[in-house]
Amino acid sequence: MPDNSEMHTPKFRKDRRVWMQAVGFSVAASALGPALFAQAKKKGDELSEEELQAAYEETEKLVSVGSNPDRPGIAGWQQKQGVGLTWPAKYFLPWPAGVGHQVYQSWNGNKIGPPRATHMKAQNYYAWDFHIVRGQYICAARDGKVTNVVDNEPAGNENANVIYIEHADGETSVYAHNGSNTALVAVGDKVLAGQKLCQGSNESMHLHFCIWKGMIDYPCRFKDFEADNGVPQYGTNPVSGNKGPDDGLINEIKNNYARGEQAFEAKNYLQALNFYLAATAVEVRIEAYEASLERIEECRVIIDAEVHEAIEEAKQGDFNGAEKRFKDIKKKYGDYAKTRIDEALKELENDPKFKDWVNKQRSERLWLEARKAEKFEDWKEAEKCYRELKKLYKKGEPEYDEIRKKLTRINMAKILEE
């Protein structure tokens, strides 16, 4: 096992989706709640967490190709914007809670159109203009780190005043056309959602707000705006719920981090991981949150080192030894370890000598999904899982015989239902 002092820690831009996928979205869903996950419908039912994640990934593929008007959620300028967009709501309206500001312009020049609309070009298709003037405050829409502040442009050029905040998933929120000499933050500051950044401008008469990633504009759905799929339209007057984190949440994060530290020092890494993951389930960029992210990365390095040793045993032909190591690793590190093992097995999956063995190692989740579907009488899903499992075993193996019996039982249940 590597010495902890040699572990690498994650940088500020660590993508939070990595650990969400690693531990399963059940942890994230319970923590982030309906604001993030209950956003799309399928035949009248809410999409499952796995379906939502797949939809988010597909949306990102379509969004990331470049700034153009043919991406998800963008409609013709005469039409309502954001309809049918399946995308996580990660931001609050960028001003203090309880205050409303009129939307001067929404996505794609919504209801304004050419030639006056300015949101019908690259980096601004997903942008808003909110009516905010000097004396009225602009707040951070999400926790992050300030990466750019321009605050000293003189009268006549206040439109050039900007603040950029970088977030944990690599997105950057852009606050532009701010009042000169009103900035309350500096480059390098870590800010929390709801924290005051600056004031508006009497010159521009509006805050220009958008999200960028890799200099490409990205969609934004507001967590505190329920109408129109979280996408305020031209002429509306959305009221902010951007209160920032409460003391109870901050204390919970600190307590989970402290308990994680105790478990980590005792080398109880599974318990430590659970506390660190709980401490990072909701993004609040305080010291305890970021320290928990670093510890998660340290645990990952430790797990990967042990998994690597098991893979090396498999390469030498000692499959039983490798499987025993895998069982020990899963016992020590839980669901997080299962994902690390799956990642490591990719090294062997295309080698004919290891293909069957690799598939069997990956079958654990299929068994769990199959039995869960069977328990809830989701016969279609259960049959699909068992048929996938059947491909991994040979006639004569006990698992193969068990799967055959399961498929027979499912077919009988389907007939009785009909």
C-alpha cells in the first residue's frame, strides 16, 4: 500500500460527476434532491437516475460541438426557449433571495429577434440579460473560484466590466456589464452561492449572464425558478431564491469531514469514504468540502494500487488469487471499489485469454440488477439482465443452470400477466 504522503490531490476543477458515477447516483440523488434529478418525464413517469445520467451525457455531446442555434433547448427567437431540455439545474438566479428582476433578453434573442437581439451569436445563444442597475447587487449563482475580475473600466465603457467564476465541473459563470468600482471579490477568491459580487451598471442597465465551458456557451437551468423548465423567458420577472447555504448544511459538511478523518486515520477506508462522499454530496466550496475531495482522491489512489496488484496476478494466470484480492478490496472499500475494478479490467477486456474472466468479474452488478427487477416484477428488465448474464457462462456451470431456471420463471410470469 502506498504511503499517504505520496498521494496526489485533485485540483479545484475536479469533475464531481466522476465520483457520482463511481458510487452510484443513489447517494447523489438523495443529497441533491428533486431540484437536480426530477426534471424529465417518460411516459408519465420520472426517469430513473441512470436514464437521467445517460440523457445528460447525450445533451452534453450535442451542446459541446460549438456555439450554434441547433443545440438542445434553443428554439427560434419567436418561440419559448428551453422546452424539453434535460439538463441538471445547478445554478441559482444571480441576485439576492426575495428580489425579482425583469428579463431583458433570453436565449437566442427570445421575443426580440434580429437586428436588435445580441444573443443570436457564438457564446451567447444560452445567455440572459437581467435588468439590474447600480445600487442593486449581483450574487454568485453557484459556489466556485473567481478567475477574472475587470472592475475599473470608466464611464462609457462599463460594458467591459466582468467577473468569471469557475465551478467544480469545469463550467464558468460569466457576470458582465457590471458597475465600475463595485467589485467585492478578487481573482483567487472562493465564493459561495448567494455571496455578493458587485453591483449593476446604470450605463448598461442590465447584467449579462451566461455559462461557458471551454469557451463554448452551455445551457443553464435555475434551481430556484420552477416555471418554463427553469429557463426564464423574455419579459418575465423571476424572483430569486439564492439564499446561499444554511449553517446547518455547513455544519453537516464539517462534521462528516471530521468523522471521515477519524476513520481515515484508523485505516477504515470504507467508512472514511462514506463520510467524505457525504461531505461532498452537495457542492459548498468550504475548506471541509475541498479537503474531503482531496481525501476521496487519496482513497482512490490507494484502491487503484491494490487493484493493480490483483490485475498483475491475473496476468500471471492466478485468477483465483486475483478474485480473492478483488473480494477483499470490495469488502474494504464498498461500491467505490467496484467501479475502480471495472476501470482496471478494461486493460484486459480485448485479450482473448482474459475476455471470459473479465466478463465474469463484471457480472456482479448484472446479478444485482436482475434480482432487483425480478423482485419488483419488472419482467422485461429482469429478462434482459438474465439473458446478458447467460452469455457469460457455459453449460454445466451452476450459474448457467440458475439463469435458465430464472428465465423459465419469468416467461411463465409474463404469460400469466397476459
